[in-house]
Amino acid sequence: MSTKVFERSDEFVAWATDRASALAMEVERTPLSSLAPTWVTDYIKIARPDGQYFSVEGFQIKQSGGREVSGWSQPMIVQPSGYVGLIRRFGSRIDPDKLLVRLFPEPGNIGIRSDLVNTRVLVGPPIQFSKGNLENHIKALNGELDPNGKSYKQVPFASIATESKKPTWVNFAVWESAVEDGGRFFEKANKYVIVNVLSIEDVEAEIQLTGQPENFAWINIYIWRTLRQSGFLNGHMRSVSSMLI
């Protein structure tokens, strides 16, 4: 099955709405105490027992001459750097640039609505993995086994962050580091990349390796603009898209 290529916004939105219904995520509020023992809750921080992904920790701001008050206390998200990337096939005046996108649900999203239901699904970049995902990818390449004796799985597209020699499907890629929202995250900077490819066919094998190729699609820059104006792009997609300017 080849990844869909869209030329019209209405056709992409119809497809995305249908897929969002299949990917819909149900979320409900729950007391913090109910998160234990899956999440360790104590007077120091809220975090997973294995320390993966992120934690919520307390901070005291002792001096702040440029803000409304000179100091305050607040919780902040402590999270290792992640890797976010957009894949672009250069086009022409007749055939505009193509961007590979992925439909991705996150519990806090105001997502695409299907039958008036918030599916929590938004349009995101194809490359989006954490430092922990990357470490597991390297273990998979080395043939290591997890604590349960199973092989680690490779992370699609992670090869652009692990190999000194660029993969065959990559024509050009430049990484940039960007600081995330300092009001919520503590000293976090994600690594962003725009990956240029010569043809959309070159990427098909990597898309199939994701295990969810049906959630990927190619769009042109005009569809991207419509999605941006409609609020259909997730935060990572908006951030990495700034590298297109």
C-alpha cells in the first residue's frame, strides 16, 4: 500500500477526519493519588518509576526583575530533549513541494472533531521520538534484549539521528536546537530537522516500517497553510514548520 498523496485541502480533511475517528482517544480527569503506583507521587516529584519521558517537579523562582512579581513557586515539566523532523520533497511551479505528515493523538489535544467528538488527533510531523526511544533504537541495532528477553524495536526515521553517514533516502538534512516554552519546561531544547528527499518513493520503505503507514500522508504547502489556519497542526508541527521560512 502506497502512502496517500493529496492535492486538495477538502480531500485531505475528509481523510483525516475519517482516520481521526479510528484513532480517537478518550480522556478523563482523575485524582493525582490514583496515578500511583504507575506514577510515583511524593513530595519531590511526580514521575514514572523508571524515570522515563518526563517528570513534574517543584521550583522556586527567587529573583525576577523583568516580570510582574519578583519571585514565586510553581511546578515545571522536566523532560530530556526530543527529536522532531519534517520530510520534504522539493517541487516546482507545476508540482509544489510535498510534505510528509502523520496523524497523531495526544491526551491534551484539542483535536479534529468527528461527529462533534474531540478525537484528540492532530496533524503532526513524521519524525517525533524521545531520547528514550532513540536509546532503544540503538539497542535494537546492537541486537540487545529488553528485561523481558524480547528484542528492542527500531524506531522509523531514527537513523538520521544515529548514523554519521546519512541514510540512502535522505538527500539533505540540517539539525537545529530550539528552546521550548520556559514557562512550563525546565531548560528543555528539542532538536529539529528538515529532511529533503529527491522523491516520495524513496521514503516509502521507512513509512511502512512505522507499523501504521495508514496514518501518514503527503500534502502540498497550500494544504499545510489551510491546516495551520484551521488549528489542525500540533505544537511540534508548528515548531518544525518554522524552519520552512
